[in-house]
Amino acid sequence: MIPLEIFIIVVVLLLVVNYFIFQYGRKKGADDFANLCFIAGLMGKTEAFSRYNKYSEPGGIVFVGDSITQDFNVYEYFPKYRVYNRGIGADTSRGVLGRLNESVFELKPKKVFLNIGTNDLDLIDDGLDAIFSRIKEIIEKISNSDKNLELYFISIYPVNPTISNSVGKRNNEDIKELNNRISNIKGIKFLNIYDLLLKDGYLNPDYTLEGLHMNQNGYEIIKNETIKHF
């Protein structure tokens, strides 16, 4: 018969081993699980956009982007205009490339305001050349879809890593470089809102929730600049 003390030690060791195996497996599968959740959410939102588009009228104004666009309440900010919000939280240039039909083409807009790229720097991180190439492809596809369409690229916004760790891998040096490259693409009108949101080289704390996303003060700046081009 096994002594009680040894039995207890064996049980504790088994529990410890199982705990670390569980933690390792959870960590290893976390990215895959997060990706699956995002893909499911992206597909759900994209399908919803396609259904909404049946009730839209051509010739409107479309805002396309990630969570910063998704949270930009264009319907309240621009009540006198026919505006549509096609932002999806955590989206990247890859996601936008895959949903241009539902987010832009089906709406037959007269103007498109595009803001995308910040999540590429954190979630994909495959280098500025690759990110720029995808954004350029988006711009070219939208521009070529309708010669009368006006396309505006809203500069990727600065971040403030001194407020929280939500900024992730993003940094303003890369963002400025991307903005500079994008501003030279033919076929777009570049809106440099980046500079308007800065304070001491970072996203102004008065304009942000946590160093990445905008608060209502930040959205007021964006609203005031974009409406000039309506």
C-alpha cells in the first residue's frame, strides 16, 4: 500500500503538470481561436452589409475601415447627408480587400473615405512594403470601379503608447512612413488628419480613449475635416 504522504505528492505533481500542459495548450491555441473569432465576425458583418445595401441609395458617401471607423457615428455627425458606415473592428487591409463588393461597389457611392492600415502594423506585421502594397491595391480597385467616384484616404492616425499597452506593435514612425507613401498614390485625395491629432509627438490624450481609439473629442476633429469634402 502506498504511503499517504507519497500519494499526496504524486497527486500534487500530476495537478501541476496538467496545469502547465493546459496553459501551454491554451497559449498555443489562443491566436488560432482569436483568428477564428475575427473571421466569423468579419463574415457576419460583411453579410450584414450586403443585406443593408439592398435598402441603400446610390450616390451616397461611404466610410470604410476598422474599429476606429466602425465607432465613428457618421449617422449622427452627418444627419443631412446620405452616409454609410462600413467599418469592422480589428479589420486590416487584407479584410478590406476581401469585402470591397459589400463595402463599396454595391453601394455605388459618389465618395469614399478610406482609413485602414493601423491593425496591419500590429496583427499582421509583415513589413511596410507589404502593407503599402495592399492599401495601394485597395485604392486602385476602388478608383477603377467608377471614374466619377471621389476617393479620399484619411491618414492613419497616430498612437500614444504612454497611455496604455493597447497600442501593441504600432509606432508613429511606421505610421508616418506609411502615410507618406500613401499620400503619393495617384487617384486619391489624402486627408492629413494625423497632424491634427498630435501633441508632443503622440496622439493627444484629449482625443483618445486609451492611446489608440478615438474619444468624442477626437471624432469631432475627424468630423470637422471630412465634412469639408462632402
